[in-house]
Amino acid sequence: MTISRRTLLQGTGIGVAGAAAGAVGGIALNSGPGWLLGSELPRALHIDTDTDVPAEADVVVVGAGIAGISTALFLQRKGLKTVVFEKGCVAGEQSSRAFGWIYTNGWHPDKLELAILARKLWQGFAGQFGVDVGWRQSGNTFFLKTEQEVAAAQDWIDEARRHFPHDIDAKLLRGAELAALYPGAAANGYMSHPG
């Protein structure tokens, strides 16, 4: 069986996005009381695992963080018998503490496809697995100080929409729209992904 570049990128994209999502959780965990996310879930749930090692497998994945589990998930969906080995807790190390986001603003078009795919995959995980996977879509904002930054942001929005007309919801706000959201903001505009 061959694995296409697209399938490999999907698995890699989830891993990168997962590390990013874990990072956001890490900040939340360290900035408030306790070690629980806003969803009241512990940052790493204990998952009972099978201690019997299979006699054979098509692929062995070492590490049950977001990259390893995502890789195993997509390999399994392609029909490969996949085994994951983890020394500790599933998603209990860096995947539960890394800083990051899954966002699309400002990415080069060559990387934008992967960011859009990661966002779509994370949006669908809760429905696939029936549990709160910690995904929160809250948006992000880039404040722009100079007219050159405003022009560059508008150019990016135009270019990104040419490549991905149905997936880019970023917008550029100025004047009254900007003041309504951020009174007194010392910026010429901002580019927002509404979330």
C-alpha cells in the first residue's frame, strides 16, 4: 500500500495542530487555579490500554501524543494494522501542555491548505469520538499599526480568498468598526478571524 502526500500531510497537519491546541491549553492551565480546562476535563485522561503486544503490525508508532495518535488514526483508516507504544499517559506530555493555535490568518498559501484542513479535522473530532477533545473556536486578532501593515493584510485576505474562497473568513476592520470592538485602540486596523 502506498500513502499519498495528501494523506501524509493530513496526519502531519493534525499533529502540528494538536501541538498548537495543547499549547493553548497549557497557558490556560498555568494562568488559572487548578489543573482543569474550562470544560472541567483533566488535561490528560487515563486511557486503559492493551498490554498484549501483537505478533505483527504494518506500522509501529512510538509515542501517543497528538502526532503519534493522529498518525496512527490515519494509517488505521487506510487499512494498515497500526500499534502505538507509549511510555506514559496518552496525550499526557507535551501534547497536553504546548502553546499554540489552529488559525489561518497570515499563512503563506502553500501552508494555508494544511491550516484549513487542520481546523476542519479538529472541528469534527468531538462528533467522531463522542467526547470533549478540548477544541475551542474563539478567533484571533492581529492589530495593525501602519498603513503598510493594513495594505499587506488586505493583500493577504484577497490572495487567500482567491485560493480558498469558501474557507477564509478573515476580515479587515477600521474606523468605527474597530473602535466599536476595541475602544481607544492605538491601531490603524486589525485583521480578525472571527472564530
